[in-house]
Amino acid sequence: MQYTIRSLPTDLDRAIRERARSENKSTNEVVIDALQRAFGLRGDRLPSQRDLGGIAGSWLDSPELAAALDEQRRVDPEMWQ
């Protein structure tokens, strides 16, 4: 099968060419390898991207935590002479 990809961003083109050069492969081989990994067609699939959405907004105020943070924020004047 043959594909034509148009309007490849310059930074992506540069990354593909650098990878091909460093691995002594053709740009075609590098792109096929990346696509296979991205679609999970090889055993070494790329790690999934994660964000902090699951914990955003979950902060709970507690007196113990506030005291611990206050202690960490305390400046020791003797250390800053």
C-alpha cells in the first residue's frame, strides 16, 4: 500500500529525518515503525499520555496539612545571614 502525506510540519519532518539518520534507516522505515507503534501493532506500543484531570480539584483542607505546610514555609534566619 502506498500513501502520500502532504503539509508535514517542519519540526516533524526534521524529527523523522534525524531519527532515520541516527538509526541508519530510511525515512519510510521510520514512519512505518512509528505508525505501527502508535496503533498498537507492535509489542512496544508508545506509552499513553496522562494528565492530572483525575486529581484536579481534589485538594482537601486539613489542619494537619496546613500546619505542615506552614512549617515548610518558615524561613530560618540563621541560615540566611
